[in-house]
Amino acid sequence: MTAATLSYARSTGRPRRLVLDAWVIGTVAALLLVGLVMVASASIGVAERETGAAFFYFERQLMFVGMGLVAAMLALAIPTVLWEKYSMVLLGVAIALLVLVLVPGIGHEVNGSRRWLRLGLMNFQASELARVLLLTYVASYAVRRADELRSDFKGFIKPVAVLGGAAVLLLLEPDFGAATVLLATGIVVLFLAGARITHLLVPVVLGVAAMGALAVTSSYRLRRLIAFRNPWEDPFDSGFQLVQSLIAIGRGEWFGVGLGSSVQKLFYLPEAHTDFVFAVLAEEFGFVGVVVVLALFALLAGRALAISRNAARAGLQFQSYVAASIGVWLGLQAFVNIGVNMGLLPTKGLTLPLLSYGGSSMLVTLAWLGVLLRVHHETQTTGRAAVSREERRP
């Protein structure tokens, strides 16, 4: 296939229709519907007590979903070549956001963590957007320095150093979970881009050692680790949250206690509508509901990786890496949140994408899914597959 052929296919006078992926749209719609129902159910008690309006958090979540859908449509309209072209600028914005929240008087502190910027209607969690921009930079670097990345350790360690610096800023907030997900997703993208296994082992070993040292040397994180190992040793203090989550999941049994009938959400389970909305879902819809939600997340992450594979086959390498980072990030964050709810992982403070209450998470997640739909559109209309279809036409 020649450059002239590709140019011809891209310059034909036929108007291009928007090509959307039905699997992504259907799965996201299902998760949003489940999320809205569960936020309404899980928050009704705490909303009544704090604001006097039983559906306060549900109404705000509905507003966040609407704003997120607008952000998704805007992201869908932006050609991905612009993300690649301005990746260095986006990297600067990401670092600036992570530094800005640490500045006293600018960063807003909640529960001992300085992660938010006040933006009128909502507190915006800077790390949510910063992670997306950082992974966009990694995808761009993997294309621009492909040969150096695959052959030279220096070429590999440069993006890892950027990710490591961002992780340090996240740990200063502190946001241990976000730092872990960012590093893991970035390493996976570099691996998909062709980085050597021997090169990958160095940051993985150092990262695990550093995270372990941070956990042991911090009394706050050490208490969380101890509570995670056996929350029943201190069920009314350090292990309280996990104990209540396990009780909620256990009460659900096969088919749950019914929508709205959860007991644990009534002031027993802290953060029931945010970090632990999955536990309330398990209590009200049981094992069957859990399997459905897990299947939806697996389908969405798998479809993102399939779009990544198709983009790579179409010769769109940057778009392929971006789609892969979306799939890995979604799957990994969902796994961590569900693992925390089930006592398989220490508490990380990460939301469950598309289900947990929160404006920052909803806005960024839906916008990034808009980018995923854009990658699918460009793969189908401007990649090699589109050129092949054009050549077959009389």
C-alpha cells in the first residue's frame, strides 16, 4: 500500500459518517444506569442526614453524568492527531496540576489528603485528569522514540522517570492508589510498545520495593495494611470499614436483599456511595448482580484492547497505545476498587469507574471513553482497512 493510495482514500469527496462502536456505547450505558441506581440507593440515608434531601447525591451524580457526556462528545470531535501533536504541552499541564494541589491555599484538603481544586459546582480531583494526560504523553513517546525504546535502556527509562516523578507528587497528596495505577498502566503501555522484558524488570522491582518501604515507614499506611490482613482484630477502629463491607457482601448471598433494602449503607458502611458502592450493590443484588457488573467491566476493557489491536493493524500506532491505556486503566482501577471492597487488597481510596459518586471521576472517565470512540472512528475511516475498502470499490 503506497502513500499515494492512502492519500487518495483520505481525500475522496465522499462525506465520512461517524462510526461508533456499539459494544462500548452499550456497555457504558449499562454501567451508568447501574451506577445511578446504586448511588441513589447507597446515598439516600447519608444525604437525608447531611442535607435534608434524600436524593441530593443522586441529583448531583445525574448532573455529573450529563457533564461527562458533553465532555465525551467534545473528545469524540477532536482528531487524535492533536493529542499526539501537543503531548508535551499536555505533560506540562499534568505536572502543573499535580503541583498546584500541593500549594497551600489552592489545593483543597479532605480527610487529610490534599487532592482537590475548588471549581465552583464541584471539587475537581487533579490526579484524575493528570493521569490521562501523562498516559497520552507515554503513548506519544512510544511512537516518537520507538527504536530507542526497544533497543536502549536510556530510551526506556526516560518515560519511566516521568511517571516516577508524577507518582512522587501523587504520594505527597497522598494518593497511593492513583500512583500505583498510573505506574502499572504506563509500564503495560511501554511493554506493548516493544520495551524489553529485562528493561521492564528494573522499574517493577524498584517500584515494588519503594511502595513496600513507603507502606512500612508510614504509620497511617501500616495500619491499613494490618487492618487488611485481619480486619476482625480491630473491627471497631482500623478494620471497621472493611468489616462492614464484608458484612454487606456476605448478606447479599445469591440474589441480594433487594434494591433499597441494604442495612449496611445506613450509617454502618463509611463512604457507601463512593469507594464502597460495590459492597452495597453486592448486598442488594447478590452474587448475580456482582457477576453482571464484573462482566460489563471485562467487556468494556476487552473492547478497548480490541480497538487498540485494530488501530495497530491499521497503522495507527499512537491511537493504538491510547486505546490500550484506556482499557488497562479501566480494568485495573475496577479490579483494585472491587478487590478493596472484598478484602483482597488494602484500602486505596480509588473510585469504581462509572459507578461511584464523584464529579472528577465521571467527567474524566466519560471524556476518555470519548477518545476511545474517536480512535475506533479513525481506525474505521482513515486506517488501512478503510483504504482497502476504497480500493475494492469500482
